[in-house]
Amino acid sequence: MTIRDIFDDMSYGPAPESATEAFDWIARHDGKFGHFINGAFIPAGQGFETRAPATGQVLAQVTQGSAADIEMAVSAARKAQSKWAALPGHRRAQILYALARLVQKHARLLAVLETLDCGKPIRESRDIDLPLVARHFYYHAGLAQLLEAEQPQMGPMGVCAAVIPWNFPLLMLAWKVAPALAAGNTVVLKPAEWTPLTALLFAEISREAGLPKGVLNIVTGDGETGAALVAHPGVDKVAFTGSTGVGRKIRAATAGSGKGLTLELGGKSPYIVFDDADLDSAVEGLVDAIWFNGGQVCCAGSRLLVQEGVAERFHARLKARMDGLRIGDPLDKCIDVGAIIDPEHLARITAMVDACDGQIHRAATDLPAGCYYPPTLITGLSAASPLMQEEVFGPVLVSMTFRTPAEAVELANNTRYGLAASVWTENVNLALDMAPKIRAGVVWINATNLFDAAAGFGGVRESGFGREGGWEGLMAWLRPKVQGKALKPVLPVDAPADPQVEGIDRTAKLYIGGKQARPDGGYSRAVWSPKGRLLGHVGIGNRKDIRNAVEAAHAAKGWASATAHLRAQVIYYIAENLSARADEFADRLRQMTGKDGKAEVEAAIARLFTWAARADKVEGRVKPVPIRGVALAMNEPVGVVGAICPDEAPLLGFVSLMAPLIAMGNRAVLVPSEAFPLAATDFYQVLDTSDLPGGVVNIVTGRHAELAPVLAGHMDLDALWSFSSSDLSARVEAGSTANLKRCWVNHGRATDWTRADGPDFQRAATEVKTVWLPYGE
Ligand code: NAI
């Protein structure tokens, strides 16, 4: 071929990146790696091969982490933790800064090794993954510096376990290790079995940053090693990224252990194109959304929703663009789409696509031999078809059309996931109207796959819980320095031998959808005063009552979009009405508990004022992300939240859970104190006279231990809090795996209800959504 031919043809020739240095590094380790524990590699043990997906070539042998290895790593991390946490924030910041600089200094080696081990195009690992890794360490160096001044009451969790996937091996390491270390924790990280190499190289490099021994430990291995790590009793927090199935197992394995948990799981993210969108940009965006890393991305825009009027044109342009994508050797700098991670995964993708009955368009590009799958577009599927609902985790896009924005929202939300979404329209009003309506943790407007350490990333629903990035992400690596004492169960007063019964019989019903309702089961129990006086009867709620209450809460969806001003007014009004009946409530508390109730009523009124005040002052943030544009951190309600109220503070505890929930726009299903339920049932009348729409607060009395698993297993509940004095943490967390709801439980520790109105309540009552808004034409 002459130079003239090349100019005529304008086709790309191969531009392979050399892998010599990466192979040299592997060779320096004799092609065998042990775990990295306490600042050094231990000798390699029995294990498995890691291969280059593109060629099948064996790259190295890594060790399968055993229970003994985990033990060694966790105890090294434990030994190092208190000294690491005791370092001044400035010293930790310096070390994180050094890690960021080292990532930059070794960027090319890390990028090439990443591409070799996971098959993603070198352009991606070099230009996206590595810069984001460095940025994450820089940003968290800053958080380490500022932490003590900004969050003086918070301290580290302790020893953290990080279990990460194979699609962004080094970036996921950075997302876990940087905030963990910034917060004063030590880490044991298990990389994915298919991609362990960059974590090992990073560990080696970390020695040059002056990271004390034991602060970062890497144990390689498969899911069994991961399971042993998360279950280890010496672990205080688990951070996981991976499949929803494994996320469920980890939720179950850690239930009731007191370990912190964040889960970043799968998705089926919608990519919505309106008819006024800049279609060429939207096509380009879509290439990035679904063919970035071969679609093996948790937030891949894998569900195209395109407005009917432009669908044909859009599909035509998309197919033309697909046909031009270059697929092949990931080390070639001209390649757009690299290899699929493993033949096993390739077989999974192939089987899923082969089983579908839609119209399939495959990119008309030659596929090299090996582990590759062509960019694929599938149309003509119904909304319920498996490919519309299940994560493929490959270069497979499914497409549907819609007519109206309302239909687009409905289709977008027709998934059990809620990770990310893209909205393409030139109409800013429409874009900003759509963003809050989509159930997702991240929304990109006229963009896709924008990430930054300052901006929170994470999901809702079965995409998991917790955020990574920003202050909101850091909070998941911290806990209050002062922990409550062990809580003793507070039990109902037993029936006396010599009951005193006087006055007119009073039976408190349940409160559902703004109306009093008889308990479905038809069971009630007597409530006695400590002196043996019958105070009334209270309904024993069951599964059906909870179902009705959750339905009523869903029906009250207008509350989520009511203005913060209105929510504040209603909560002030509740306070006013409680205040008008303060003596009556104080008397009721005295009758039930035998203690003077005045202070508790006053504290409850003050608490209502606090949350009325906060309702319109919980501000979002504008994140200074490194693009021409902004990322908005918007506080949204979590949704419909169940809360099991404390026994020991029957009115104040009830109000302390209800008020933050409704102030932030949630709807609540509250189970009052089991021992002293009548303060909450008297409260119906306060709610009825306070302009609170029916269904925003629902109250189901009953036995905590019976209702907790019902609430935990409810598929339409977005979160569940438990402050019961009988420690229900294990039951709540274990029961929550069905829809992976957010749980907030007391782990059997006492809460000081006179002070319980802090930012932790606000955080638990809100979901941070990051909305990315690039500027420009
Ligand atoms: P996976 O969820 O099985 O693996 C992720 C990590 O968890 C790996 O390090 C693995 O060794 C570990 N692990 C597996 N079982 C475990 C257990 N019981 N306890 C603790 N750790 C355990 O993901 P896999 O098999 O690599 O991919 C399967 C599917 O998961 C993909 O097809 C895709 O749908 C999804 N996935 C989602 C990711 C995301 O970023 N959300 C990333 C990777 C996979």
C-alpha cells in the first residue's frame, strides 16, 4: 500500500500499544502472585490462571485465598487500623496525594496491564479509567485533609472489606480504597478472579507512597474467597460492586452483624431520546453508553427509548454508526470495542440474545477470532421480554419507542433496577422535568457515562444502596464516634392479677390512608398501666394490614412532589395541634409508663419544629466537576419507608422517625412502640386536624417481631428503619434481600431520643440523585 493509497482510503491501520513492560513486570514475579498482606507479597499458593480475554493467553498464576489467608489479612488490617486512624488527617492526605501521583507516574503500565487482563480497549483504560483513578485519590486526599473539621463527630468504621468486579478492576479499587483510607479505615480488598493483576500492581506501587504496612491488603481468589472475607467477624464494613445476585447473598451474610454495607449492583439503564434531540449527538452518546467497555458496564445505557416520530431515522443512523465500529485487539489504539471478559460470559450473552424473538441487527464488522461479540441492536421486543428486563452485560442494545414524556417515564421506570439514565432533548424544561421522575441514582442530560470523584454514583431499588464519590460517598465509610449502649427490651405491662377497669371502653384502631381501620385479623390486646389500670385496647396488625398501609402510602404519591414549603407548613401545624393537646398526651404517657410525660411531649413538639424548619432548608449541592457544566446533587425522598418505632420513648421516638421522613417527602408506614402504643394511636387525631393528606403517614400497631419480617420482605417498600428495643436488626436485614431495600437498624444499641435529630436522620430519609448537565451546543 502506498502513501497515496492510504490518503485515498483514509482507513485506520493498526496502532498496537506495546505490552513489553507489563509482561516484564509479570516476569519479575515469575508469573506467580501471592496475596499482598501487611505490606508485602506472601509466597504464591494453590490458585488459578488469569488470561488475556482477547487471546486466551495465560498471563499469570494467582493464589486462591483461603480462610487462613483472610484471617492473616484481616488481622494485619486490624493491627494497622488504630495507628492509621490516629494519624493527623493531613498525613493521610499526603499519602493519598502520593498515591494519586504514583498512579499518574505509572499510568501507562497500569493501563496496559488493565487492558491485557480485562480486554477493554487501551484507549479506554488509558484515557478514562486511569485518569479517573488518579482523580479519585486526589479528591480523597482533600477529604482526608478536611474530614476532622467538617465531620468532627464521625470516625472510621475500622477494617473494611472491598469486593470488586472485573469490568473496571482498578477504578473500582480506587472507588473503595481512596474513601476508606481517607476516613481512617484499613482495607482488605478482593479483586475479581478474572482481573486480579492491576490490584496487585497497585499494591506494589503503594509501598512507594509511604502507606504503612497493613493499611491496604489484597487477597486474590474467587467467590468463595469473597464470601469468606465478607463473613469474617473482624470486618466492620463491606463495600461491594458486582451482580445483584451476589449483592443479595452479601446482604444475607452480613445481616445482623452490625457491619456497614454498601452495594453497587446491576442496572438496565434507559437511554431516552426525544424527537427534538440533536440526533447525531444522541447516536454518538449511545455508542458510548452501550459499547463503552463492550457494554460490560453496570450503568450501560442498554435500553433505548426513542420517541416514535424519529425512531426510524434514529435507528438508521445508529445502524450506520454501528457498522463502522472497529472491533478487535484491545491493545490497538484504533479499536472501538474490545474483547468480552471470558468465554463463559460470551456464552451467557450469546444464549440470552439467541433466546429472544426480536429483530436483531448485528454490526456489519468483521469479528476477529476469539472472545468477541458484535455490537447488536434488537427491536420489536415487548416491555416484559427478558432482554428488556435482564442485564445482558454485553454489547447488546434493546430498543422501544414511546409517544409522550409520561410514557417515557413509565417505560424508563419499568425495571427492578435504578442505577442511571440518559435524557436527550434540546428542551431544558423537559430534561429537568424528566430527571426527578426517573427512578435512578444518576441522570445524564444530553450526555452519558460522566463520572467524577466529587459526584455521587450509586443506585436505588435492586441496583443497590449507598453512594460512591463526594461527601455523600464518604459518609458510608464513617460512623459516629460515640456509640449507644446496649438497649434492654422494653416490654408491655403484663395483665395485673387485680385489674382496674373503669370508664367507657376504648379501642384504638389502625390508621391507614387517613382513616381508622380495624385490624384485618380481628385481634386486639389490652394495654395496662403499671398500676394495673386498663388504658384501652390496641389492634394487632398483620400482613394484610401492612399491605394495605403500603398501598395507601403509594397512593399518596403527591406528597413527594409537594413543595418543601407546604411540607414545612403541615409539620408546623402538626406541632401546633400537638401543643394544643400537650397535657392530654403528657397524661397518656404518664399512665402508660408511670413516668411524667411533660418533657417528652415538649421534646416532641420541638422535634416537629426542627423538621418543619429543615423541610425547606435541606439543600442540594452543585458539584464542581471537571467538565464544562455542573453535576447537581439533588435530595430526593427515598419513597415509601417503613419504620419500627422505639419502645422506650413512645411519643418522642414516634415523632422522631415520622418527622424527618415526611419532611423529606417520604410516605411512612409506622409501627408504634409495642410496649406503649397508645401515644401513637392518639396521634391520629393530631394528624387528622393538620392538613396532612391521607396515606402520607400510616400507623399499624402490633408485635414488632411479627411485623418486622413482613415489612422487610415487602417488595414495594423502599426502605425500612428499626429502632425496636427488641433487637430486630438481623431479621430486618436478612428479610430485606427480596428487593434490597435500604435498612437502617439500631443493632440493639440505645438512641438518645432527646438528641436524635441529627444529619443521620436526614441522610437516611433522602436519596441523593446526581444530575449531570453539560453546557454548550
Ligand atoms: P459477581 O457479582 O459474581 O462477582 C463480583 C465479585 O464478587 C467478584 O470479585 C467475585 O469473586 C465476588 N463474589 C462472587 N460471589 C461472592 C460471594 N458469595 N460473596 C462475596 N463475594 C463474591 O459478578 P460476575 O460473576 O463477575 O458477573 C456476573 C454478572 O454480574 C454479570 O453478567 C453482570 O450482569 C453483573 N456484574 C455487574 C457489575 C456491576 O458493576 N454492577 C460488575 C460485574 C458483573
